[in-house]
Amino acid sequence: MSDLTRTTAWAALQQHQHAIAPLHLRDLFARDPGRFERFSLQAGPLFLDYSKNRITDETLTLLLALARESQLPEWIERLFRGDRVNGTERRAALHTALRHRDHSPVLLDGTDVMPDVRRVLDQMRRFSESVRSGEWRGYTGQPITDVVNIGIGGSDLGPAMVVSALDADCGPLRLHFVSNVDGADLSLTLRRLNPAQTLFVIASKTFTTQETLLNARSARDWFLAQAGNPSHVARHFVAVSTHRDEVVRFGIDPAHMFEFWDWVGGRYSLWSAIGLPIALAIGMDRFDALLTGANEMDEHFRHSPLARNMPVLLGLLGVWYTNFFGAQTHAILPYDQGMHRFVSHIQQVVMESSGKNVTRDGRPVSCATGSVVWGGPGTNGQHAYFQLLHQGTPLIPADFLAPIESRTPLGEHHRVLLSNFLAQPEALMRGKTAQEVRVELERAGLKGDDIERLLPHRCFSGNRPSNTLLFQKLDARTLGALIALYEHKTFVQSVVWDINAFDQWGVELGKQLARDLLSELSGMPARAPHDASTSGLLDHVRKRLPSA
Amino acid sequence: MSDLTRTTAWAALQQHQHAIAPLHLRDLFARDPGRFERFSLQAGPLFLDYSKNRITDETLTLLLALARESQLPEWIERLFRGDRVNGTERRAALHTALRHRDHSPVLLDGTDVMPDVRRVLDQMRRFSESVRSGEWRGYTGQPITDVVNIGIGGSDLGPAMVVSALDADCGPLRLHFVSNVDGADLSLTLRRLNPAQTLFVIASKTFTTQETLLNARSARDWFLAQAGNPSHVARHFVAVSTHRDEVVRFGIDPAHMFEFWDWVGGRYSLWSAIGLPIALAIGMDRFDALLTGANEMDEHFRHSPLARNMPVLLGLLGVWYTNFFGAQTHAILPYDQGMHRFVSHIQQVVMESSGKNVTRDGRPVSCATGSVVWGGPGTNGQHAYFQLLHQGTPLIPADFLAPIESRTPLGEHHRVLLSNFLAQPEALMRGKTAQEVRVELERAGLKGDDIERLLPHRCFSGNRPSNTLLFQKLDARTLGALIALYEHKTFVQSVVWDINAFDQWGVELGKQLARDLLSELSGMPARAPHDASTSGLLDHVRKRLPSA
């Protein structure tokens, strides 16, 4: 592809931004009664209102032209049909096959991957039902009560998020997630558990991930300290991996290894066997519903026209703010306490996918790519960081998400939640003028200097953009659709920016340097000289390390 | 103050930025062997290395000149001596008095506040000891096993963070924190609790916070459903508030109201009676140690020369990146699993304090203020968002924090953690050149086109700045110092930017609009017309709300 910033579509958007920048959303709404109807749409269980964005019909026309100039429709087709869209690793990114629901084949190099996918799903069903029903027994003959997933990154964030969103402690098993190599994570988790009734799921694609294997070995030590006989390991440890040899070497029965494939990226792996803890927590039927919801979004993404395509619209709006308004962040604000881990998962999906500074063919990018995704559940954020959203200087586009119906209805709580959920995007958009503040302060009995002193501090510029996503209830299907929505949105942006959304070379250098530093922390000489800061810190630490 | 961006110091920094921008940190280290010694310092339990910043001695000289031009020393003195630094609300911000440790007075309008401070600390000690020892009994005569703190924003984030960092489930009480008005938060917390052994701490400055009072009333309903007699409420509910009347109206014995004062801002309130759940979790002696650590940082901040003053240096470095490199975010990366809530607390401190777009005297600011604070515990982040830190396009200054010694030592875990902790800032700083990548790929046996294809994707530009903060162990004193460090850093930036760090008018508009929307959700007519988007969303929701 030619340089993005030299395309006609890009130049037109830059021109157009000068026309849009001075317009206030208040006025755009005032002069266009059809704005909400035109700038909203339903896809499966999700309703999106994007009318509170700093756009006009022309903006969308130009953004869609940019998408076409980037060959977005072709790339969407390449993604779904198993092309090696991950060019640097020469791999497909076929997570959509994991949630493919009908009986048509999904070909990868001419071979249908679906028989393998279904085989592992069947294995997950049998295993999760056996553990959940109590048929599966630990080494003392007791049923399993607690499951500890040991994994990191994609082998942790996705499953942990779905379990906390959907489980609500109702199932027969308690799920725990250990990821950090900090020993506190494992130690504090195990403190309350009984080895005879604990099942460990060790999740690592290569089965060599440093953190995961160290945690897995410490967990095995803890287990054997009570169980004694290493042959018991097979009843209490199962693996999710692509590397059978390493799994067997650990002591895990290969019959209890759950496979996935090199065309499943870590951050898209919750749909694969990496989702095993989800199946254990909520049962395989609801895991299937999760896949169905994602599949509905896949179908919508693949077949809807760009102008009525939810991931496409969200992706292009992101490009609009990142590249034409200089926004470096994007806030995701779910008004659902169960979604308190949602942001962390999407943060990985977005930031690992779009944190790239070369194009697919290796040229330096000529514009900003990616953004920092952050946020958290409302209404909590309103009492923490919303001050900066309302009166701060940076432009921060935000997505507000909420279920219309609560899963745990309690008096007036959900109506109060929804009233806040509706009020915040309204406040961000309309703001409050000096005239409005003046009237309010006068009504409150303030006079003269007091009014003048407070007035500027109590004004809100407004014109701060947001999307609103509504759904009936946060069930498995809806959550599946939501996650897939953000996955595809991220892909859309990667296509526009001409970057590879599916590799992550940026994590390698730190790993390499850590290996050297680990041996130096243990007293070995440096293999290569460090800068003075790293050496100085290493000395500082070494002098103060407790003796082993 | 005159317009910041028209000062001599500002202009000099702008000039200087052009000189610094092309310099690589690798080269700065190579040509200056004393860089680490010069750009590092100890304050109390904290060691800061700031040598991996894109600065030279001249940068610091110019930043310090800006600080002096902003009258920073005078403002520090005003803060500590109880001046009404919160101009819009005409209040002092005397959180430093809460951790004042010697017997000298702290005057506010000529009156020593310390007798009041000590009276409440004594009350907290008596009460927490009585509950922890089991002397305090519930209505059935059983001791308390679970404490539920109900509060939001500053009445939640600070205490919850300190408890999760220091408690580690060792004490006699289990602590729970409910903040969100989403009924799931309270319902799922109460599901496992026994009313007869549960104590509620209702924390709200005004005792009218919508979320907190609704949660408190629902908690009281849950309690009375079993306890029956409303007179039992007094044994199971205590309050932290400034409003006695409201507290009594709720049914709480005023003897069990823990007072604080209007000179304690919400985001600085964990040092006050808002810290009661901390005292209940870890005991009053360790709460005292927390105050002592904060006080050490206060003394350092008040009395150290600007050039060797940790909060001042961190604050100015933040200004450097925000205003001269266009950074909109700041990452905080503690390598300690117990600190997984640290970022959320500091996020509130920073974003609520600096999310302002008018100066103290009400003029629009002429430069960016504030930034989005985000992050989370390492090593987890390395497998999630670090890709964008290493190879993304935006400049993201980062703070790396770690304890040299683990509180829960477990085999090799802590050394592995520390090796990663040291490696990441090194990797961000030095990067990896094309030549280095080429050698590596050749060694790995790659050839010709394969090397050329991969090369650009595996390069790291480096030159990405970070601070490193080391401390021996995460104990109460150290955590106190760390929190106070970020509080004062935030104050330093507010002084440079000439904004009020202590008000938060930006949260008001959303609250007002939510009131109207709540009555409309319940079927009342609109008091004022909404924009088409808000009306449309309201309709969409109303049609789908389950009947009450």
C-alpha cells in the first residue's frame, strides 16, 4: 500500500477536520433532528448510538472512502478465509473459526479446520461436565471444589474476564486465576485451598512461558508436599497448549491436554481451549452461547455494508480521533460491576495489536497508530477520573456500555445506575455554558464577586465525544458479541494503518534482557555491559537482596 | 500569575526541547559516566533513579527555573501552613496534618487542628482494637468476622488499595469494599456473609452521596431482614462522615461516628477516619506506620532543596513530557501483585486534581494539564500492553516500582520478578538497532529475504523514558511514603500549571443530569428537553425496562 497520509482520502479528511473542529455537538443536534436515527444501529444483541461523535454525514463518507482506499472489504475477506494475514509469522488469524457455528468448512491451506475445532470443544465438554458434576475425583477420591488457572496475558485476561462477568459464584466450582510471577499471587491463592480438591489448568501455548511454568512448578511442589506420589499429578493438573512434549514432561497425562493451533493468537484465544476455565465455571452450554454471540458479530462484520457495520464504524471513529484530533487514549466505561475486568482484556487486544510503528511491509508508519485503552466500571469512575473527562485538556473519546436489565435486581439500584449512565454522555456532549452557570449561581443566592469568581470553574466546554452501547442483559451471548466487536474494531484500524495486528515482536527484547539480568542477580558476571542506570540499579538491588 | 506559556522559563524549555528531541538516551549514557549518580536520590525508604529520562543537566536547570517562576517554594509553604489553597471552595488542604507526627501544633486560622486529629485517631484505635480482639459483639453476641466498607471514590479507592497491599488476609477480619451503585456489587458481596457477624462502615463526607446511601440502605434492609429489631443497627453500622445529623437519622449511634473535616479532600482522605477499614484490617499500629511513612515524605517535600526533592523532580519531569513532548498519558507499573489497586488510587489523585482547564483565577489554561494515569502490576502488563510501550507511536512516560525483598518469598519467583523489572526500563531506553537485529537473525540461521522481511518489525527505537522506584519491602511505612510522593508530585504540577488541585467541579453536571433522568426513567415527564441522542436512548431503555 502507498503511504497512508498521502492518499486522497487522508488529505480530504485533514481538510474536513478544519471544518468540523469549530462545530459544537449541541449545534449539530439542534440543526439535524434525524441525527440519532441516522447515527445508530443494531447488530445482534447490541445497540450502538454513535451520534454523539464530532462527525457529520460528510465525515462518515470520507472515513468510508479511507476504508475503501485501504482495501478494507478485501482484508475482511482475507481474515475470514484463512489467509496468512499475520505476515511476519506467516500465519492465519482464524479465531473466527473457533466460533464458527454451522457445518460449512473453514479452510486453511485447503484443509477444513472445523473437525479439529469440534473435537477439542467435545473434549472440553466431556471434561468440564465431569469435573462440574463431581464425577472427576482427586487423588483422595474427593470431588474438585477449586480450579486454579495458571496462565498470563491472553491465557489469563480473557478467561478471567469472562468468568468474573458471567460466573457470579453460582456454579459448583470456585475459579482462581494466577498470572503474576510475583510469588504473592500464587501463595495467597493457594493459602485457602485444599490440594486434594484443587485442579490446576496450566495454560501456555508453548508451555515454556517463564511466569506460567514457574508458577506451575511451584503449584506442583505445593500439591506434592501433601499428595506425595508424583503419579497423582495427572489427576490434578491439566494443560492447554500446543506442545505435547513439554506437557508430558511436566507430568500431565496427554489425554488431558487441550489443544489449540498456531493460527490462534494469544489475545484471541479465549474462544479456544484457553477458555476451559470458562467452561468449568459456567458450563459448556453457556460457553457455546458465548461462541454464538461472537459468531453473530463475525457474520455482521463480514456481510454488512461498511456504512452499517458496527466494528467498521467504531474503528473509523477511532482513526478520526487518533489521527485527526491527536487523541492518544480511548476510555471504555461499562456500567456493570461484573465487567470490571473487561477493560483489561480489551486493553490487551487493542494495545498489543496496534502498538506498531512499521507497516506490514516494514516501512515506518507515517501517522499515529494505536492508543492507550483504559477505563473501568461506572459509576465508580465518576468519583475518580471523570473530572478529567469533563474538564481536562486532552480529548478522550469514550465508549459507555450498559445492560438495560440487571442480573441481580435490587430495589432502585439499576435505575440509578442507568440514570447516571445516560447522564454522563449527555453532560460530556452538551457541557454547561457561562450563561447557564450564571443563572444557576444566582438561583443559589450568590452575588457579584462570588459569582464571577466561581463562574469559570463551573463551566463545561462540552463537545466531548462518546459512543453508547446498550444491550438487554449481560448474558454469555451478549458478552461474546461485545468482545468480538472490539476484536474486529481493532482489525479495522490495523487495516487502515497498514500494520500487522497479529504479531507482537515488541515483547521480545525485555524477555532477552531479563534472562541476562536474572543470572546477574544470582551473582554471575554480565554477558554484555549495561548502561550506568541499569548497572547502578542492579548493584543497588544485589547489595540489599536477602540471602537465599 | 501571568500566562505560563509566555514566561521566560517556558520559552527556554521550548527552545531546549528542540535540542533534546534528537538525542538518544543511549548516547547520553555513553558520554556521561556520572549520569546515574547525579540523576538518582534517596528519600526515606524510597530510592529513585530518574536517569533514564530524556533530560540533561540543562533540562533540569530550566525546569527548576520554571518551578521557581511558578513560586513553587511559596506554594509548598502555603500548603503545609494551612492556607486556603483550594480557592474556589475557600478551604485549606491539610491532609499533611493528618500524618503530622510530632507534638508541634498545626494551625488553621490560628487554631491547632492536632487535638481533633489525635482525638479521632484515638477513637479509631479503641474501636479497631475492640472489633479485632472480638470484644465488640454483634446483636447475637458473636464477634465480628467481616467488615464491609461502603463508600465511593476517595472513600473507597484509598482504603481498598492499602488493605489489598498490606493485609494479605492475615488479620482476624475479612474486609470487603462495596462502591458501585450497580446492585451486583452489594448483592454478590453479601451473598456469603452472616449479618450477625458483619460490620458495615458507611463512609461519606456529606452522608448524602447517592451511591453510598443507596448501598447503605440496602445493606441495612439485608441486615434487618435477619436481625429484625432496628435497634440492632447501632451494633453493626458505623459511619465516617462530617455530618452528624444525617448519620443519626440513618440509625447510627453518634458515638460510632468517626469525624473528619472540610480541609480533608476526598482523594486525600485515606489518612483520616476514612482509613478506618485499614485500621480494622491491619491494626492501628500499622496504620500509624502508614502515617509515619507519609509524614517522612511530607518533611522531605517541605524541606529539601527543589533540585533534590523527589516529588518536585517527578512533577517537573511530568510537565516536561506533557507540555513539551505532547504525552497525554502516564503509566504506573508496580512489580508487586499486592499493589494491583495502587494505580486506581493514584489515577484518582492525579486525574481529579489536574483535570482542569481554567487557572486558579479563572482564565482558560494555555497549555495541556493533567494526563491519563493507567497501568497495573508487572509482570502481567508485559504480556498485555507493553507491546505498545515498546513499539507503539505515542510517547508514554512510565514509572517502574518494585520491592527488593518479597513479603511472600517463594523459590526463584522474586528474582525472576526483579530481573524483568530491571529489564523493561533497560529495553525501553536502549532499544535494539537494525544492526543488532541483523546479527541476531543471522545467528538464528535466517538468510537474505527472510532477514530483510523481519528486520524492521524486530527493531526497537528505544529512547523511551522511565523512572525506577526501589524500596526494600512493601511495608506500611513504605506505602505511606509512596502515596504521599504521588500526592505531592500532583500538587507540584498544579502549581506549575496554575490550577486548583483541590476542587472537582467537573463531577457536578453529570450528577444534576442524572437526577432528571432518574425521574424520567420512572415515567415522569422531562423537566427540560434533551438532545435527540439522549431522548432516543432514554426511549430505547424505557421500552425495554422490566416492569418494576
